[in-house]
Amino acid sequence: MTAPFDVLRVGYAELFVTDLAASKAFYEGVLGLYVTYEDDSSIHLRGFEEYLYHSLVLKKGPEAALGALAYRVRSNEEVKLATEYFKNLGCRIEVRKSGATRGIGDAVRVEDPLGFPIEFFYEADHVERFTQRYDLHGAGAITRLDHFNIMTPDVPLAQKYYEGLGFRVSEDIRDKEGTVFASWLFRKPTVHDIALTGGDGPRMHHIAFNTHEQHHILYICDRLGAFRQSDRIERGPGRHGVSNAFYLYLRDPDGHRIEIYTQDYYTGDPDNPLISWDVHDNQRRDWWGNPVVPSWYNEGSKVLDLDGKPKSLVARTETAESTVTIGADGFSYTREGDPMPEYKLGHQV
């Protein structure tokens, strides 16, 4: 299928927060993101490898919510194609002239068929890339924005919509009856740019930032402990089954979920195989088999429409992933029918 326009990758997230000072202390002071610009109403931040103006915009608002998820496209012509595509779908659109978001050129922001505020842009102001400024690398040595994860009541419908935009599926979670509980799709050659989690929606599950090494994630945990903020750790650190990435989930001062993520794999070849996980496999969400806290399945951030009003939730009618598990998240087997590997002197045989 030919994509209607060419999405390159995730671009930035816009989050509304209630206390900018508390948010700055978390994102800059704890995680080590760089502030590109700030004023009384917003803070623009980025990772050390990023040369676009920002990958995260924090805006002061009356309540915590998602303002927009933004994708970068290949050119300004692609922005125009996106505008026409969503106009023809009957979606509400907002054409945004250069500077509507500081540092971002002409863009279009839409309420997509899933109910999310999504922006598509190409032009952005360039800033210094700090790749070799090791003197400036923060606590987690966060490199860049990696992906978004959204909660939606109909995962197959959402997957079909994203596949229609040219995204490809890398992994999913399903049961023997064919119910799909979650799906991972990509444009850049990693496991995902967007993940679809089954649940009442539209809600934002999390945004994720990449770092190069596991020890950066462990250092963030130590740093949170030193600040007496270990309660910000919701889940992890651990190793995912899906994506194989090492992870840590945190909650920011407003409850937005942030993942720190490293060491997934390359997906850029045209025949990259789909990996499907059994929903009863207790290694799918955590390779070590650790249980998943209920809040991780059940909680997410509100989503705003283009008028800045909270979107109403649509309930998931299919079985939720959290309800097919024992306790928080643990069946006693990994993948039913799989033989257990044998080991001798530390080597698989």
C-alpha cells in the first residue's frame, strides 16, 4: 500500500502541566533533558542528540493532559498532502502557520479518527546537537524522543488506520481467539514509533525517551532515590519481552507516564518479520516474568481536542489485557507448548 504522505518518525509531544517549576525540576533536574527555551507559560526541551528545537513542550494549563503528538514528515509538500488527506477523511483540522508552536514551521494539527490531536510538520529551527558535549550529558544521558504509546478501545481498527498511513507492524499481543490486545508500529527502523494499547480511550499511555545504556536508567533510579522521589518509579527497571528493550516507567509531577527506553532492535528491512506474543505469556511485558502493576494497565493521561477541551472516553468492549491475567500480570507458563531450553555450563544446547 502506498502511503498518502511520508511520515519520517515521531517529532515531539506537547503536554499540559499544572506546575511548570515542578515539571522543570523533574525533566531537567532529574532526567537531564536540555531546556531550549522557557517563559512563564511553556518550557521546550530536547535530548542531547536532537538538533530540532525540541522534542517535548510543557505548557501550563488548568489540568494535566495531552495537547498533541507530533510526527515529522519528509517535506512541506507532505504537510500539504496530510492536510488534504485528513480533510477528505472528514476529520477536523487546524492549519498552523510557522511559529504557532515556537520553533516549528508550517504544520497541520488534526483530530484523527481515533480521537487524538496529531500534528504533522517538517520545518523546525535547528539548535546545537550535544552529541560530544559529554560535560553536559545529564543524569540519564537521554538521547532523543523514541516513541508514543496510546490507549484506544479498538486496537485492530487503530492498527488498520496507522497501516493506512504507511506504518508497519513489528510485534503484537493476541490470544488464540484472535483478540488483539496491543500492537507496535514503526516508520523509523526501530521497533516502534507508536504503540497501541487496548483500553478506554482516547488516552495517552506514555511517551518514551531513548538512552544508550542500561546503566543510564539505573542512574536515574539512584538519582530519584537520592532526591527521595523513588515513588515516581511506577514500574521497572526491567527487560521487555516485546521489543527486547530495557525499560523504566516514571510518573511526572502531574502523573504523565514517561518511559526511559534502550536497546531494542533494527526493523528497517522490507521483510522484517512480525512477532506475535500470546497474551498468557508472562514474559511478554517483562522478560524476567515480573508482574505488571495494575496502574500501568488502567491509568493514562487525558486527551484534549483542538479547542483544548478534554475528549470523552469510549469504553473498550473487548476483554482488557489486565483481566485475562492472574493477579497483576502473571501466568505460570511462558508460551504454552514451547519446549524449555536446556543449558550446560552456561550455554544453551
